[in-house]
Amino acid sequence: MEMKRGRCLCGAVSYEYEGPENWRGHCHCASCRRNTAAPFTTFMGVAKSAYRFTGETPAVYHSSPGVRRYFCATCGTPIAYESDRWPDETHFYAAGLETPEDFVPDFHVHWAERLPWVHLDDDLPKYEKTGS
Ligand SMILES: [Zn+2]
């Protein structure tokens, strides 16, 4: 199985996992938008048994009850997202991968929350909310 790797801007925090991901999508929710300071973010679910951190342990911010957002304590790059709603997986950001050009997203979630100046013409399914 192919090993995929990602890292923060400064390189202190890095990770690797064995694909394929559980899912791959764009999120337009206001929380992810603010956390990443980007109009939307693209991430993937990875089984907790399939990845490991290979550099420094990331810092964690509890953005709401049951939600943990990991980031590099040195450079501030968002690294991962975990929620008690999905106890068996961690979400990593596609733009943090070593080769993000190889990533293929499958859908949009929280489509109704997208910014009015974001115009995307892909044919991917556009969901109003996340499943479950
Ligand atoms: Zn860093």
C-alpha cells in the first residue's frame, strides 16, 4: 500500500499514512474557514490505525466540546481535526500533503455556508451538511 506524507510549513510537524483515505472532500463550514484562514478547506478522513506523526507532536486547540484541532506550535499550520462524532478517524488537510496535486476530492460539504465570492464549476456532489 502506498505511504502518503504531509507536513506543516516549517516542517517540525509531519505525518504519514497508508492510503486510501476513508473519504476526501471540500468543507465550506465557517469553523474550518476561520481555522485555516482560507475560503474553504479540503481534507480527508484517515483511520487512526493508519497514520502516525513522524515529527514533533502537534499542539491542540479544543474549538468546541468534543472537537480537537491540531496545529504546529512553531509555525501555526493547521495539521488535523478530530471529533468525538468520528472516534476512529482523524482528518488531515489535503494542502498539507507532500504531493497535493495527486489528491482527488469527491464532494463538498456545508455547501450552503460557502462564501458568495467562491465560484466552483466542478461536478462533485454538494451536500448541505456532513453525514451522520
Ligand atoms: Zn511548523
